[in-house]
Amino acid sequence: MTQALTNLTIQSVDTRGPLYERGWEFYSVDLNSGVGGKYIYVGFQKDDQTSTPITSVTFKAYDTKQDNSMPGWEWSPDDLNAGAGGKYIYMYWKKGEPNKQPVTSLMFMVLEESTPPTMGGWEVIHQDLNEGSGGPYIWPYYSNEFSGNQLKLKVNKNKPA
């Protein structure tokens, strides 16, 4: 049975990680890949049968630092571009929305392409997590079907000879 995500966090550290935090798992992709600055990782907790599942996840870019969440959303106040320049980017989520499937996993693809690829079982969130920082594109995805800690994926644009 696929368990739902029930909580999210951001880990912003000065050394390559992610670092161990009791009760949390972390996706392995540095959200500042290719642009320097802090090492940024998304952490999650899974369904313990008593927690309300996450049903929506989004990321938003701003020209200025944000001090409050969007109305109706939980968030992490950590800038996902910390130390790298570019836009201020934040992660937001909602829990327990009626008639919405629980989110079971996130994935982050580091690509040179300005358009994220379509992948079965995954929904793209159309926000480059490196926006304005001059590095590769980092496209976030969520799934209501798959579970687990997805590894960093790179797509080779070169066609075999």
C-alpha cells in the first residue's frame, strides 16, 4: 500500500547533504544544483494512520522575500534559491482537501530543457526551482501513485549514433 506524505520541510545547509534529522526522510536532489549557494533538500514524513495527508503541493517564485504563506496553504519560509541569487522560491502545501487524492511522492528533475518532460504517473509543477539563478532547470513533480525517495535524474539530449 502506498503511503501518503503528511508533512514537508526544507533543509538548508552549508555542506552537501541531506543531513540526518530524526523522523524525516529527504529527497537526494540539491535544489540549488548547478548554481552554488546553500544546499537545499526537501524532507518528508509519511502517513502514520493518524495524520492528515497532503493533497496539494506547489512552488512559487517572487521578486522579494516572503514573510507569510499564501492564504489557505502551509509553507516553508526557507528560500529554495538561498545564496544562489535569482528569484525567491517557496514550497507550499495543503492537507485533507475533499475529493483530492493524497500526494504519495515528490520528484525533482535537473535538466537543461526549458520545458519539463511528461511522465506517466507524475504531474509536473510548472515552476523552475532555479529561476533567475542561471543554472539548469529543476522541475518538481508530484505523484498520487508512486512512493519513495526518487533519485536525481539527468536526461541525455544526445541521440545514439
